[in-house]
Amino acid sequence: MKKLLIHSIDFYRLCISPFLGHNCRFNPSCSEYMKIAIEQHGVVKGILFGGWRILRCNPWNAGGNDPVPPKKQVISF
């Protein structure tokens, strides 16, 4: 499932996005953010992070640099 989603994002970025122009207000772009989030956090959390990001990508948000939050690491003794 993870690979299918990542390949779908890559397809969008290579074949569809160039025709739509650069409209994302954030860095990295929303599609790159979703891809990174899925790779780092897995499918469910990645989609949640990416979905929240897409909702914030609108004319009323200034945008800017917004990296994917790092995965919290559990420290064991």
C-alpha cells in the first residue's frame, strides 16, 4: 500500500502537476510533504499529516517553510 501511494504521488508530480503550475504556498510542496510523511510515519499517519497540510494550503494562509514533523523515538533502557 505504501509503495502504491508513493508511486501515485510520483505520477502526479511528473505527469499532472506540471500542467497545473506551481501553486503550493509551502516548502516542501504539498505533494512532496505527503510523500515524505508517508515514508517517515507510515500510511495512516502520513495521510493524516498530508491531508492536514493540504487543508492549510489556501489563499488565507501565508505558507512558508513547513517540514514534516520528525518521528518520535522511544528511548528504552
